[in-house]
Amino acid sequence: MDEKDFSLLHMLKECGNITHAADRLYLTQSALSKRIKAIERELGCEIVIRTRKGVRFTPEGELALERTAQARRELELLRRELGASQGEICGSLSAGFSINYSIVHLPELIAEYHRRYPRVQLDIVTGQSRTLHASLQTGQLDVAVLRGELPWDGMQYLLAQERICAVCTAELADRPLSELTYINHTTDIAHTALMTRWLHENNLGNDANRINVTDLMTCQELVRRGIGWALLPEIVLGGFDGCIRPCTFANGEPFIRRMYVDCQKESESLPQVRALIELIKEQYRADGDFPAAPLP
């Protein structure tokens, strides 16, 4: 078996179907089936069972998946360490960024990183923080910029504390929020709970006068057009010329959301990873978002 076989098995597990896996691997079904048979002969056991619903891995197949995943990680780590020993920042880097961060900062960040370190192979994903957090836990990502309080036992750096603000246009600023349409956006469970708490503490929990949207930028644009008001983080309010009121809970605690950089223990010593983290921090320092601090 070699690395191509490792990837083949994991693609088959992901797809659960010979046809779909063959398409993803740019192979014919016949070629994929023959390779599976060759792997089974080499291992001396059956690793997949074909069913009407696709393919299922046998217990031996599940063990093969586990071991080949470990082997892939070790080979990748070896390549990275060898690349680092050559004195130039190179190798590969898998990084995840929360959607809100991505909209505002990611293009500039990646363009600058690539300009400085053109030999680093980048694999960048964006998404909800909880989804990225799950990928970080399974080792699919080296580092991630996440929003909210998510448990992590690796390196974690507090990147920013952004205020949550009640926002509307200047034309609506003198009207009570209770008279305006509340524009709600989908977010993670923890932040939704805090938003609900603030709304109830301020007697603004009326669902009758509400518009629900799935993403933050649509929510912001509706506010800009004077449709109503919303609870928005400072990260998306650059250039907004309406009314911005930082929120506070009934106990006097400010309504904030923290943003972190989380990194795998196995990856934090890699030069390309440290370079990305330093550039993220540099970007925020330039914007005046947080004071300089050394890497742990």
C-alpha cells in the first residue's frame, strides 16, 4: 500500500459508494474495484462489503482506515519538518476561518501571506465556528480563527473582544427599538442564547415583528436599507454611518463576543503555522484591535 491507497480508502469511506468515489478520484469503477481487491489481497482480509446502499467497511477495514490515517499524518509531519530544516518557510498549511472574519479580513490576509511565503501550500476553508472547531479536533486543520467560547486544549490566543451592538440607520435612531422590525441572523447556539437573553432583558422578545435571515451580511444590508434594527458585532460595522449602540446586560456586563486563534499542538512549532498566526496578529494590530503580544 502507498499514499494513493490511503487516500482511496478514505475517499471510499467519505462517499460510501463505489461510483461516487471513483468520480472523485478520477478513476473508472472497474479500476477502483480492482485496486480495492489488490489492497485486500495485500492485507489478507476483506475490508469492504458491497450492499444495495453502497459499501460498508468491515471491522478489519475500519482498522485499516484508522492506521492509514495515522500514517498519512506522520508522513505529512515528516515532510513539514524536512521543509522547515531547509531554512525557508515552506510545506503545507490547513487553516479554517469563521465566516464573519473571512468576509472582512481573509482576502487581504491570504494575499499577503502568499506574497511573503510563496512556497507554502495553502488549504483554506471557511465556515461556522462550530464546524471548524470539529475539523480542528479531528486533525483536519492545523489552525483556525474561531468566534465564541469553544473548548480547546491546544494553543489558544485571544485575538479580539468585539462588542455586540444594537444597530439601525440614523433616520430610525430616535424611535424605540420596540417599534422597529428586528432583523435576526442565524448564528451558533451559544451566541443565539446570549442574543435571546439580551432581547428579553430589554423587553424586545416579540417574534411578531421580526425578519429572520441566515447570514450576517444580509442582515447588515437590510439594516442599511432602513428595514429595521439588528444586533451586530463590531467586525462588520466598519464604514456603517448609522446609529451604533454597544449592548450591556442587565447586570452591567458588556455584551461581547471573543475571537480566538486555536492551533493544533502538533502544528504550533511549524514555521508556516507560526508565520500565519503572527500575520493574523499583525493585521489586527494594524487595525488597532488589540495590543501586541508574543506567541506562547
